Amino acid sequence: MLPSEHRMRRSADFSRTVRDGARAGRRSLVVHLATGEAGAPVVGFVVPRSVGGAVVRNRVKRRLRALVRERLSSFGAAESLVVRALPAAADATFETLGTDLDGAMRTARRRAEPSRG
């Protein structure tokens, strides 16, 4: 379980992060990473019905929450992250999800940096 201060709850927060954040995708997931005002980093998860039934969606959410919890120390103070699972996440192993999450976050952070002309 993610600590309460790190959970994204409001629809407006999800929308802002998806709209304004840098996007990066992998086979099993897509991440949207945005920086905002000062505060604790927050994370939200989107696991649509296309991933599978309720049992499968809940399993994917639990795995993603555990993976993000392990990586919270690497987040910036004002970062917000939305992780959207794709249908391939249903069959992905814990390790595969972790690899995809790391790669997508790396790419999103690189894209979020201001370009140095």
C-alpha cells in the first residue's frame, strides 16, 4: 500500500498530470510524469477494463503499487505520476512490469527536462 500522502485521489490531479506531463510508454504500461508545486510526490494508477476482469485488474494494481512504493525515494519532491496499464500488463510478470516502469520513467524524466539549445 502506498502511504496516504503519496496517493493521487482527485480527478483534476489525474487530468493535469496526463495533460501537462511528459509521456513515455512500454509494452505493458504508459506513464505520465509532471512536476508541480512543492509537496510530496503523488502517484495515481489507471487500470482499464481492457486489461481484464476485476481479479486481473486488482492484481495488476497491487503489483504496480508495490513497484512504485519501492521507487518512491527516487522521486522529486513535486513530481506527480500517473501509471496507465495496457492489456499486456495482465500477462506480465512482476519483473517485467518493474523493467517497463523503470524504462518508461527514465524516458519521461528525460522528456520533461527543459531542452538545452
